[in-house]
Amino acid sequence: MRPRQILALLAVLAPASLGSVQAAGAAPQPGAPTESGSPIEDQGSNYNYRSYITYVNPKAPGLDVEVLEFADRILLRNHTGKTVTIYGYEGEPYARVQPNGTTEDNLRSPATYLNTSFYANVKVPESASASFPAKWVTIDRTGQFEWHDHRIHYMSPVTPPIVKDKGKRTLVFDWEVPISVGGQKGAIHGALYWVPEGSKTPTAAIVAFVAILALALAFVLVVRRHRSGEAW
């Protein structure tokens, strides 16, 4: 088969490959079966939800915050030169990022345990209580903290009652995660939206298409090298 024929064949196969990768790249939904056959409990953010950060106060140069995986996690980077503290569900200090980049978790905060499960289906140990003094443990030294926060997503696999039309973008609720910067109290403010199926971003499809083109080019170069004397 000549290189031009190979390229023509790849052009035909590419759409089918993209469809396969899009399906394979979809995030697992709560309750969906895994490859082993057991259901996923409390894992993964639904494609139909998007959490957006609207603003952060206090405003501090060097403080960067973003939502990861639609509505699953928050990533906070601290280059403010001040201690940034994140507070738990009962107002207790949950985690903090020091000016030197040290990130610490409070083992006495109930949020430390509740955040390990997508729907908080865990038992908080008796050693953890919002009324107990903080017990800090170092978990990172890169000046950032990434965590799952139940305040930024819908706490049920059932469609929210406020969503009357699944084909329409709908505000589910506004949210906030309390923080302090250098002792000054504030919050990360955001909003959770329901988005219709057509709003999925085909990132996996784009990556697959680029990969297919790269493989096609490499294959053609190999064929040309071995058949340098053959007319195109």
C-alpha cells in the first residue's frame, strides 16, 4: 500500500477513532460499574455540572485559585508571602499553606475525613472535632493545596429539582469556601451550573486527532525511507 493510500485510509478511520476515545475519556459517574464490575461509590464529578469561581476576597497578589474536573476539586497556589488558611464546614481551620511553601492538614478537622468521599459517606473519627485544637501535619512543600470540597458540587446523584429542563444551562446554587490571607478573613466565591450534554468539551477527541495525524506522518516517513525509489 502506497503512502497516499495509507493517508486516505487514516482519514476514513480518524472519525471512528475519535468517537472511541471520547467514550473512553469520559469521567466515571457515581454508581457506574468499573472494569472489575463493582460500582464506583462517591467518585468523580458529573459532566453535567460546572463550578466556576466568580471572585476571591481578600484580593492578594500571588494567590491563585481554580476548580479542577468540572466541580470536583479546588487547587490553591500561595505566593502571597502570607499564610493562607482554608476553613472546614464548621468554621474550623482545615488546611493552610505557609509563606515558605509548606502545606499542612489539620487532623482534628472533620473536613479532612469528609473530603475523602465524594458524598461524604465516611465516619469521622472521634479524634476529630471542630472544637478541638488544631493538629497540623505537613503534606506538601510546593506552596499549593488541592482538595475536594463538598461546597462546590451537588451532594446527590439525583438531578437537582431546580433543573426543570436538562437541555438548558441552569444555575444550581452560589457557593463560598471560607479562607483567610495573613489573618484577614474572606472566601472563595463561586457558582455551580447544570449544563446540557452538548456542552461537553471534546478534549480527548482533539488529543486523539493530533495523535492520529502524528502517527500517520511518522508512518509515511518510514515508508518513504524504505521505498525511496518508488514513484508517488
